[in-house]
Amino acid sequence: LSAGSRNRKRIKEKKVCRLPICASEVDLFAAHETSRKRNRTRPPPPSPLPSSESKRIPPALGNGRIYPPAARNQHYTIMQCNIRYLVNVAVKGNASLRNHGAVLGALYGRYYSTTHDADLVVIGSGPGGYVASIKAAQLGMKTVCIEKNDTLGGTCLNVGCIPSKALLNNSHYYHMAHSGDLAARGIHVENVRLDLDVLMGQKTKAVKSLTGGIAQLFKKNKITHINGFGTITGPNTVVAKKADGSEETVNTKNILIATGSEVTPFPGIEVDEETIVSSTGALKLKAVPRRLGLIGAGVIGLELGSVWGRLGAEVTAIEFLSTIGGVGIDQEVSKNFQKILTKQGMKFMLGTKVMSAAKTGSGVSVTVESVKDGSQQNLEFDVLLVCVGRRPYTEGLGLENVGIVKDDRGRVPVNSQFQTIVPSVYAIGDCIHGPMLAHKAEDEGIVCVEGMLGGHVHIDYNCVPSVVYTHPEVAWVGKNEEELKAEGVAYNVGKFPFAANSRAKTNNDTDGFVKVLADKQTDRVLGVHIIGPAAGELINESVLAMEYGASAEDVARVCHAHPTCAEALREAHTAASFGKPINF
């Protein structure tokens, strides 16, 4: 334990009364300056030794000279005695100061612990960063995680995956009660009322629980958390600049960039997070808008549009492409998805581009143009949600200090080991190539850290699943039909509708189907696409099958519990392998 830790522990054990601070830090340091001038013996600087026999004392803890083990121990002993002497002199005769842990913490922390040594510094605490930090600590690496925001978890936990799923889940319950779905099941709820403040409060509670959980995991795994903006100043050095202007320097063997991504701005449209909002602003609207416009019908737009549509907004999605759902979605699934959402009340303007948007007294006026014939029209909304994707967050990291050049999309180039051109600097997650998905970043964080210690580094990006958390959910992994046709791969298709699945029928939730694509010659599963109840849960079985090279017959011959929605997955694999399902 450091002197400060021992002192705090001693105070805690004695259970002394913590009184208010009675002297300023200026007074304490005045006492220190007086005591510092007294004669003390320090070991003379010895001759240099090989690196394996020596260790550099961080400048903030010593004078930066190189000492052999014996002298180094003597140096640290004297240094710690000096620190204790400073505290004793500064608070002598003042019981309230002697017993006040905050004063001691300020002295030990602020003035003597501005430099750290680590095996790994992780910049960013999102899914990739915090998982990598924990894995590194579990493998014995001294780990420091630097996070610029006040809370851990990154975009996903604070303003992305988690809060949006909380709103999606609870808005679905409200919609079931308000739309008559519950009444059709024999459950009559009179005077259904939305309390938006409570709805938002439950979302906030879930977020705080999970971000606090990460803090506890950091504590459990002895990970040092620094709240500041991390900048790389050298191949083995990171400086964290704090909100108060102070800095902490970390000398480290390895650096891992896990800074994630940020909202992509739309040219010519200024987001104010009130009338014209990004995905962040859409998670904290103070009232349900009567008319909500979406620029973009990808995953983010459809999820947030579904939330506010269920709560009563009239939602219109404006999409430049001719299909919805974003990159990777199978076109057959996309078309069925659009039909279902249209039935739920969402409107779509496909093949349409946004020319301009301006705030008016009553909301936002948007000018759009048809891609097909160039005709224009004006649309009026109370709130406009701009959701045209995300871009890597890589500005201000000091990449230029070590010669790292970003690609034309702002991403950090890495090799198969997630190393940049600087061997000690790595990068994972949204700031490198590949889909911007939290679970992809988590996987990269784990294998990257294992690779630093000599482990095998491999991720099959074809086996990274995607999920749209609307109702019904949409999920897929592997290739879609369009990609297989473009590659000239011969394949079989197996489909099974949830309308023929016993569990879906009993739940009165039968929209959608399962679609399996298998190699025509080998029967190996090439892709699985699901639209229907619990698609995000079901897709994980397909990920496992593809990860281990399973055939459609392999999955078809696995016993599935009855009645479950997962049986639809088995039936679709049966159809792909044998030509026909059993129950359809």
C-alpha cells in the first residue's frame, strides 16, 4: 500500500471523526517548503546498469535517475519518509487535520501521483475499452483506463444501445395497452396514460445501474480509472488532461485506442438537440412530438422512430436508398420489414434526398427531392431526427505524435493483430474498419489483449451478428442473397414462417419468418436472416453454428425444446438441407 492508502486505512480502522478542513493546501505546502530545506541524505546517483537490472523513477516521484535495486529501495524509503514527514509537520497540533483523510488524499494524490506506470493504457471505456481493460487485468497486466466522460460505458451504455432499448421495451408495453392488443387478449386497461417522466426515469435508472456496475468491475479487477481526455504523446506515453486543467502522465508498455464513434453531421443542418436532434437528443425529448421526421431509415432511425411512434407520434422516414434497414440486411427481409412497420403506422419516403431543413416558429420545415424525377416538396415536422450514421472518434488523440495516419474515413489503420504502424499502439472498435457494433468491439478487445501476451488473434467478421430492436425484431448473420449472387455462389434457401410456429401462435405474435442460406454443394450454413419475435436472441444459435462451420443438417438434427420460437430456426434449416420443413 502507498503511504496515502495506509493512512486512509488507519483512519478508517480507528473510526475517527472526519471534521471540516481547517487549513488550506497553501498552508500545508508552506510547511513543506520549510521542511524541505532541512538536510537529508539521499543516495548518490550510481553508474548506469543494463535495462533488465534497472528501473526509471517517474519524474513526479523522484529525480528521473536510474538506480540499481538496492539503491532504488533506499530511494523510495527516503521518499516515503519525506512524504510522511511533510504531512506530520503540516498538520502538527491540529487534530482535525491529522484525522482528515481528504487532506492526506489531496497531498498524496494531487502532488505525488501525477505519473503512473502500466502494462496497458486503454483510451476509452465503451464496450471495447472496458472489456479490454478487464481482460487485461484478469491476465495480470497493470491496466489504466482513461475516459473523457464522467461516467464509464461510452456511447453504448450512456446514450446508445442501453437507453434506446429501455425506451423500446417500455414503449412496446404502452403500445400494447393503448392499441387494444391487451384487450384482444382479454386484458382490459381503462384510461391508459403515459407518464413520460417516469418512462425516462426508468431508462436513466437502468443506465446508472450498468455504468456503476462497470465502476465496480474496475475496482474488483484493480483497474486504475482516470477521468480525462487521453492524448498519445509517444509510443509508450499517454497524457490525460482533466476538466480542471491538470494532467496525469502514464508510462506504459502498450496503448489501446478504443475511442468509439460519434454522430455523423448532416451537411447544412445544425443540430440543437431540441427541435433538430441527433440520436442523443431523441433519447431525452421532453414531450411526444405530434409529427416526427427521420432523416435516414437505417437501424438507429427505425428504432427511435418506433419508440416515438408507439408513444403517439406520426413518424415519417426519409431515406435516400430504395430499401430500409441499412447495410447487410437481406432485401426480402427488408421489404417484409417495411410492410410490417407501415402497418404499425410508420410512413416511408424512399429514394428521396433531403435538400435543406430550417427551424420555423412551429417546428422544422424540410425540403426533399425525389431521386427518380427531381421533383421537390416541403414537409413540416415538430421534431426532426438526423440519423445518417456515425463516424470514428479519432480527433485530438495525438496520433500525429507517433506517425499514425488515419484513412480517408477517419479510421485508424491496423493489421490483423490490431496493431497500428507503431507496434506498441493498438486500436479496436468503431475507430477501425468493420461494422460499428458494440459486440464486435468487445470481441476485438478480448482477442487484442490476448494477442499482446502472445495469444492467437482471430475474428471472423462474417460471424458478427446484427440486430434491429424494433417489434418485430430483425437479426442476421453471414451473407444475404444479394451478396451470394454477386459472388457467384450456388446456394439453397430454407424458410419457415412464425405463423406456423406453435409458440408464436400462442403468444399471438406471428409476424415474420426465418430464412437460411446454405451452400448447395457442402450444405454449410452461409447466412441466417430472421424477422420475428426474439430474433435478437435466436440469432446467437446461428452465430455459433457458423463460427464452427456447421451444415444446415447439423442444426436441423439438434433437438430443440417444444414449444419455442427457436423451433422455427430448426425448421428453416431442415428446409434448406432436405428441401421441406416438417410443420409447413
